[in-house]
Amino acid sequence: MSTEQLPQVKQRQVKQRRGTLDGTMRATLISVALTAVVLSLGALASYGQRPALGVALGGTMAVINLYVFAKVGEAFLGKRGNAAPWAVIAVVKLCALVGAVWLILRTGVVPPLALAVGFTSLVIGITVGSLFGPKPPEDEDPTPGMKG
């Protein structure tokens, strides 16, 4: 490993110890949130308050779902400490998501199609964040000095 790479590796290690998300995931989360806002404003301008609320609810659930998914994935892939609590969090997240959608649809607070449109902010935001956000750092060769 060259001396130029050492500061980058140390920065990455400090970031991983703090538990912060990497640049690509942050850009993706921001893209999903901005997409949800744009879709909500479009629904408000086109269809009114109730559909806009549905789009905003769906978008908010998409952002929260992606954030928790990123933290759970980071815990499993980072192999820091015990991953068992994160497995419980993943199950709770899934149950909370399904329960929230069921409750929203059961009460009829918002139209189902508006909620689905809000969830599409996840797909659009992930695509935009992946295409235009920062690229993940390249992994170092696990065995320095050995060429394959």
C-alpha cells in the first residue's frame, strides 16, 4: 500500500467505527427524500391535499425503510460486534412497515394509489443516487504485495 493511500484508509476506518453511512448511501437517501418531496408537491398541485398526503406518507416510509435497511446491512457486512440485535431490528422493521401500510389502507386516510406513488420515490431515488452520487471506494487488495 502506498503512502498516499494511508490517509484514505484511516479516514474510512474512522468512518466505519463511528457507524456513519458511506457517501453513496447518503446520496441515495437524499435522492429518495428529494424525489418524495417532488412527487408530493406534484400530487398537491395536480390532485389536491389528500393524494399529496398519501404520496408524502409513502415517500416518508420509503426513506425510513431505506435508512434502517442501510444500518442493518452495515451491521451485518461490517461484522462489528453481535449482529443478533440487528436481526431483531430487521424483523421489527418489516412488521412495522407492513402494519403501517395495513393501518393506512384500512382506515382510508389516503388513497392506496397515492401511497404506492410515494413508494416509487424509493426506486427513482435509488436509481438517481446510484447514477449521480459518489462512487464507493475501491477495496484494497487483502494481501498486499501479492499479485494474482
